[in-house]
Amino acid sequence: MAVTVSERTVLQFSPTLTAKVHPLVIFNICDCYVRRPDQTKRVIGTLLGSVLPDGTVDIRNSYAVPHNENSEEVALDIEYHHNMLISQQKVNPKEVIVGWYSTGLGVTGCSVLIHDFYSREVPNPVHLIVDTGFSNGEGAIKAYVSSNLSLSLGELKQAVRPAGDHQLPLAAQFQEIPLDLRMVEAERVGFDILKKTMTDKLPTDLEGMEASMERLLALIDDVYKYVDDVDEGRVAPDNNVGRFLWDAVESLPKLSPAVFDKLLNDSLQDNMLLLYLSSITRTQLTLAEKLNTAAQVL
């Protein structure tokens, strides 16, 4: 079949998506990687979530899927995958398959085969990669979609051409998409520890609060610097940033320093009381378990 293509021939990619992942998913993936069999180099699994009205893929949950792979082929436990999906949807019926994850760095040849399987489960699945090997000094997290690489024929002249056939598919290519990792401060403290290659000890509640306050003070300093630069004319004003700062200031309650200190101290005392009660409960449960074991022995 003879084909003549004009000079306007271009390469086209399918549109990209955006994704948002919750910290629970990252923690779950890292836990599965630690618990993997010794001979397994990486773990893979299914991502669950939903698609928001603006088109963003919201990844909220995950579960691992057993598999075997080598340089040429990969075998998934599809029955286990489907059973886990049924169990998950009994708890959260609104969560559906949105993609799959793997540990490691980058896309491999077997990733194409796995992605093809999940493409039959859901259209345009998201591929989430978590670098548990800390290749760059910290655990990188990236998201990809498989884009169809096609040849657009602007002025196509050929002897025989089906009606409506304007593109020639060439291959599939993984494209990185924007990934948003949002979390509350309590989750951020744990995630910051998780990103480090080595940690001497886990921070206490007060140390975690101190780290959050230091981060908050650094953000306030950045805001002060931006406002001063705008006021002095060194930076062009941005109305959107100004409205956001105004809303943030207006959302703060108008309290005197003495009232604020009292509220903070009361909150700290309540937290310490909860820790004390939980410690007492844990001690009583341990004592009851030992007494029960001793009574069974006697």
C-alpha cells in the first residue's frame, strides 16, 4: 500500500492525567516491601480510589498481588487479585481500581505486560512507582500513564484508505504525570522519617509537634518576605496570592496571647491525660493476660 504524507505530519500523545495519592497508600506499599519473600526483588499491587469531578485520580487504598517474574515474562495471581478486590469493595463500595503500583526505580519490560493486564481492568490505569531502594538518597514517588504514540496524517494520499482512519498507531509510551501527595501534619512527620535512609529513633509526640512548629515558622517567614518584597516593589503583586493570604488571615480566631496560651496548655494537658489513660489500659490488659495464662497452667 503506497502512502504519501505531507510535511505537516506530527507525533501525537494522548492527554495526560493528574493524580493525588494519600499517605496510607505509601505506608502500605513500604510495609508490603518489607514483608516480601526473600527471593522477590519488588512488590506490585492494585491501587484503589476514584476519579474526582475535575478528572484527578484520587488514590486512597491499595493491596499487594503475589507474582513471579523474570527478564522475559511475569505471572500474576489473578484469582487472588479478584478475591481481594471483592473483599475491599465490601468495606468501601465506592472504591474502584484506578491503577497499579510497583517498587523500584523506573519502568521495566515486565511493567508493560502488567500494565496491559490492568488496562483490561480499567481504562487508562495509573502506574505508581515507589523507590524503596533510596537510589537518590530518598524514596522518590512517581506516577505514569501509558500514552498511545500515533502518527497524525494531515494530508494523506494513498491508493486505498478506510473511511475515518486519520491516525496510525505506532507504540505505547509511559509518560510521567503530576502527582500530588497531601497529608496532615501527623502524617507528614511519619512520611519525613520514611524518606530517610537511616533513622536513629522515632520522634516523640512533643518532637513531632516541634518539627511541625518549625515548619510553620519557616512558612510564615516566607510569607513575610513575599509581602515585604511586594511592598518594596521588588516582586510583582499577584492578586490570587493576595486573596489566599487574606482568607488565611481572616480564618484565624482573634485571641489575645494569654487566651491562646491557655488554650494551647489545656490541649497539651488533654493529650497527656489520654496518653496516661492509654498506658494504664495497656498495663491492665497485659496483667490480665498474664493472670489468665497462669490460671490455665495451674
